Amino acid sequence: MKITGAIFDMDGTLLNSMDYWGTVAGEVLEQMGIFPEDDTNRRFLETGMRAWYDHISSTYDISISFEEMKRKIYSAMEEKYESVVMAKQGAIEMLEELSRRGVKMCLATATDRPTVEKILKRLDMEKYFSRIFTSGEVGVGKGEPLIYELSLSYLGTPKETTYVFEDAYYALKTAHNAGFNTIGIYDKNVFVPLDKLLPLCTHFLDEGAKYRLDKLGLFD
């Protein structure tokens, strides 16, 4: 089915930033003198920051609020976004192709707006998105479909021809259950097995086929 609208996740979908998000949770806890016995980095990536914090705060002696924890994590990531985080190979070419074909695009991300705006400007990617939606501003994370529904309403494109691009299992599950077409993007930091991911995806682009939307018949 021809694509008319696209709702993009950022980290792990368009950027290689999950390589760094994949270690930051453990690093911040260790700086606080907390050494979790479980795989806290993996939990952080799989469930998102809010659910991860709820687990950590109920399991260990955490004396700071979620907002304080979030500030610590974003502070640790800021240097990475300013210097080493890059677009994933082929991502900009895909955005350029979608733009050339008149596909309306917006960004729906769990990352806070100041960080998003800085990295998009550094990589000259802001021009592709007519609007940025963040979980913090929406008020709920991607465990609920609100950010996708607001994005769809803003784009004004039919739901059946609007695709959500995501790498994370929990986000794909939310979008799929809300009736969206989804395009799953391979990222090595997603630990969920493919046989669990694939049923949530209208299409899935693995590492070898990354961003080859023409092969999916989306421009027919």
C-alpha cells in the first residue's frame, strides 16, 4: 500500500545512539554507588526509562525522583549527542527519498526536545520533519499510543497509509495494537528475538535491507 505519511522514532531507528543508550543506565547507577544484580542496561532498553526507573526504585534504595534520574541520564548522554552519535547508514538517503515523493513526516521520540533539536541540527536532519512530538511533552511514554495518535492527527494522512518506524519491541507493540502499519528497523541493541518482533511489523528491515523502502512496494 502506497505510503503517504511516516511517523519516525529517532534513537535506534534513525540514529546509532542506542550504542550509547545501551550503557548509560548502568553507568549512572554505578556513579550513585548502586550495582544491580540484574541486567539493568537491557531492561532500560527494552522497557523505556519510566518503567526502568519504577523497577529500580522499587528494588534498590533510590533516593531521587524520576525527573532527577532523567536529568542525570540525559546529562551523561549529552556529550555523546554532541560528538559521536551519527545517523545510521542509509537513514538520510531514505528520508530524502520520502521527502522527494511528498510523504509527510514527523518525529515521535522519547528523547527530550532540546537534545532532539540539537542532534537533528548537527546532522542536518531537521528539514525532513514538519513537527517533533516527545513523550515528555505528550505526558506518557510509548507504552501508550497517544504520541502516535497525535502524530497521525497532525499529519492528516489516512491511518492505513501512514507507517510508524520503530526499533524497540514495546513501541512496535503499542503502535501495532493501536492499528498502525509498522516498519520494524533492525538495531543490534534490541534483544527481543525476531520471532517475537515480526508479528508486530507490517514490514521489517533487517541490517542487510535497511531503509530499502522501494523493495516493500510502498511507492507503487
